[in-house]
Amino acid sequence: MVRKSSVAIIGCGALGSAAAQLLVRAGVGRIRVIDRDFVELSNLQRQILYNEEDVRSGHPKAIVCAEKLGKINSSIEVEPVIDDVLAEVLPGEKASKISELQEKGHLVGMVGDGVNDAPALTQADVGFAIGSGTDVAIESGDIILVRNDLRDIVAAIQLSKRTVKQVMQNLAWGFGYNTILIPLAAFGKLYPMYAGLAMALSSISVTSWSLTLRRYIAPIKRRINEEITSN
């Protein structure tokens, strides 16, 4: 499911490039990195992906970021975009941009930690609030990143997809189970005691399958653990 996903990263600065690296390592199928700014020597110490050679190259951040992400995971399609960037905007403009994307049929996620991010977090289909952020941002978010770890965004998406898959599996099992047994009970082919036992077993099986989600480990977490173990 993750390899079929397409993600757009707006802004390839310190936070954006860090998020992009996590997504690449998680195996997201396609990433668009959007940024028309250039790598500057003045704020190079804040960057984790760029170096002085990138400053001298004179290339926009999006192009440099795409090249380096491709080296991390060559199986991922990374597309640099140097236009359609919205930066240094007022809180209301952030929410308006999200609204425009939603009108085009996109599902929009927003990550923020400040008071100025609250309107955008509320407007987005899913708002991810940083746990160490302001109370206003936390109250506006749908999901709170308690550990302040951006990898939890990917983990939350993977867990939600796994949950939906489990729900559909439970519905299919319950529908098929009842489709077979209800007619048998209606025509007297199944004793009431056995019918009651069968319904109880159905509920137990569905509940047991749902409880397996408690042991679920998101693929990105598993991959990180494997990298730590191998190193």
C-alpha cells in the first residue's frame, strides 16, 4: 500500500528534507519535492541534506533534494518541482491553499506546531500536531505526535490503512458467515443451541482479529529497527 502512495513535500528546508528522507526510506512510491528557493550558505548549518558544494552548484533546493533522495532509494520516483510554492504566508492563506487543493479533489494532510498553523490544521482532512507545539495547535490537530518524531506521521498512515483493511476483512467474514448460517437456522437445519454457539464464535473471531492490531508494527518502524540492528 505504501509503494502506491504519492506524497508532495512543499518546502525542502530542514523540516521538509527530513520528512522526505523518512518517506523515501519508508518506500513511498512517488514523491514531489516543491521548492523554488536556492541553498544558501547563511542558513547551511540548519540543513541536514545540503552542503557547501550544493551552494556552489546554484541549483534550486528541489533539484538538489531530488537527486540526493534518489541516491538513498533508487526505486522511488522523486520529481522536483520549482514552482507552485506557497511560503511565508499568513495563517488564513495557509487554510485557503489547503481549501484550493481540496476543491481539486485532493486529500490534504497538514503538519504544524504553532498558533499560526491552527486554521490550516483545522481545514486539512487530517491535521498532525507536534506534541511540543502550542495548545492551540494541539487542540486543532486530529492526530498528536506525542514523541515529536516525524516518522510517526508515516506510521500513522500505515496503521490507518491496516485498520481499514482489518475492518473490511471483518465485514466480509461476518457477511459470509451469516449468509450461510441464517438460512440454515430459518429452515430448521440448525438447532437453536448450535446457532447461538455459532454466533458467539463469529463475534469472538472478529474481536480476536481486531485485537491483532495491538501487535501491529508499522513497516517504517520495522525498517528503522532493522537498520539500527544491522548497524
